[in-house]
Amino acid sequence: MKPTGRRTSARTPTSGPSLGEHLRALFFPVLLFVTGAVLCFVPLFNLLGYESSLVLAIVGSLAGVRQGAVVVQRARAARSGIKRSVDSNGHFAQVLALYLRALVAAELLLLPPLGLLLLNGLRVRNCSYAAGFGFFAMMPVLSVACAVAVGLFAGLSTSSRHNLRALVVGYGVIVLSIVWALYRFVATPAIYAYDPFFGYFPGALYDEEVAIASAFFAARALHLLCVLTLLSVAAALLFRDDEIGLRLRFDRPRYALWALVLLFGGGAFLLYRQGGRLGIYTDTAALHRHLSVEERAPSGRIAVRYRPGGLVARDHELLLREHALRYDQLRDLLGVEPDWRTSGLFGWILRRLGIEPEGPLVVSYFFDSTEEKRRWMGASNTYIAKPWRRELYLQYEP
């Protein structure tokens, strides 16, 4: 039996992480460094500003999800966790400690590309470092904070010591979030989007200026409330499994923690409900409440919407006649009366999703100023139309 004992001893794991684990751990540090280096040679992205922050927010979010999942994996490997007798405060403190550990590690990954962009400022003139640091803080820094929470929750939700499932879940959340932003682009008048992971997309990048507006702060407040809600749910469901380690499972009611979930989740819900007024999003209903007057041409094919009492209201009859004239000229020139409806099942789906409106009406939304137009649909001096929605977006000019 002695040889058997020696073989058993030889199998005892005494070595550290494998080469593959080291390479996986280096992937995102190297990727972010290389991303920063490449940005330094791409015009418009080669300075500290909105464009470089957008790229770093996306790549940083991918790194943040992994870092959140890795912290859970390491806690399970170390067999560290909480006792079943620990009170609610202990559960929240445990989750918060894991989150902060992952957050610090993920945010440190942003320092190399930030340093490269700052050094690149010695050869490429930066318009405003204050604005650049503002975009960096509002986009990659806060996007990483959101992504780490998603990765941590995904790691705790999947019962495995390996983080592959957690990464699939976490990256799936990012994909769904981007799909939701794309849906709102095609199904609403807005061309802009606020998102937990890419931060902010203004819609028309060729407008003269992209700035941090109050709506961006409101959107980030909503995202952080969602992060706190997610961490509170994790704390309320946290459980130490003897086989797996830390995981989420409904064990027994933890009223203090579920009260936190209601507090943060309720705050996020109320803020989202006010999102149209705050500028976090623009849907058709919100825009119709703002541009509340609609006048249609006698043909019933063209309409103008505007705000009562504004500049457009003074010239609304002239504008409506001009729209109707141009429509009739195009119809006579082309010899076609447009039939806008998409037929069949696909058309029915588009109308149920709100992507294609009912009826043949073309609606021209007329704003009193470029600032008002930017606030409500994302473009200022750029003229935009959404042909699939049969909508035009114009601003008043004397």
C-alpha cells in the first residue's frame, strides 16, 4: 500500500495558477493597453474626449464583467464565504466587499489607455482636458462599475467554480442592453441612446459639439440605482453552499435586505418613469406631449407637429402648405402615390413592435430651435429623417 500512498501524495495540488489561467488574466490588460495605443493613431479618437471614451467604455465593460465573475470564482476556490447565521448586514457587507474588490481591479485596467491618451496630447492638441476627463469619468469609469455588478451577480447566480457560464450570462446582458438601444433607435423618434455599458451615443457624430448634458447625469443616476438594486438582490439571496461555495438561493426571508431592494429598485423605476421628461429617452408619446399640436394637409397624407406658443406656431399655416406642395410635386414627378405599409406577417410584426406606424401619414416634427431638437431627438444642426417611421425632424429658421 505504500506505493499507492506515494501516488496519492503526488496528485495533491501544490502549484499555483496554470499557464492558461495566467494568459486569460493578461488578456484584458493587454487588450486595453493595445486599444489605447491604437486610438492614439486614429484621428478624432487620438485625444481624451468623447470618441475615445466610447471605445474604452465598451472594452472596459467587457473587462468589468470578467472581473466580477473572477472575484466570485476566487472566493469559491478559497472556500471563503459567510456563515448561515450571519445577519443581513453581514450579507450586504460580503457582497459589497466582493464588488469593491472587483471594481478596483477593473478600474485599474483603464489607467494604461488613459496614460497613453494623455501622453499623446504632447503631439495632438486636446481641445479641453476638463471635458475629456468628464467624458472619461461618465463613460468608461461608470460603465465598468455597471459591468462589474453584472459580472458579480452572474458569477453568484451560476453554480460552478469555473466562470464560463457567468461570462456567457454577463456578456448576454450587455448584448441585450445594446439590442434594446437599437430597438429604441428604430422604434422611436430618438437617434440618441444612454446605456449602462457604452454610456452615451449622441446619434449624429457629425454635429458640431457633443457635450455632457443634464440628461446624462440622470441616466447615470438610473444606472447606479440599478447597480445598487442588483447588489441588494444578491445580498438578499446570498448563501454558502458546502459543495459550491458562495451562490444565490432563496434561503429564508431577509426583510431588511428586501427593503433595500424595494428602496433602490423603486427609485430606479420612478426615475425611469420620468425618463422622458428628464431626457433619458424619447418615445413617441413623450414627443407628442411636447409638440402637442398636429395639423394635417387636406389630402391627409402629410402633417406638421409643433409646440403651441412657439416660433413655429406663428408660421404653421405656411409650413403646412409648403410640406403639402413638396409632397404633391414629388408624387406628380414620380407618378406614384406611396403605399407605405409592409405587407404580410413581417408588416404585422413591425406594427405590433411600434417600428412601422399605422396609416399613410408622413409626420414632420418641427422644433423651435436647434437646442430643443437636440434635447428631444438627438440632432441639432443635422437634418434627420427616419423613412421606415415616415417622420422628418426639422428646426425653425427665420
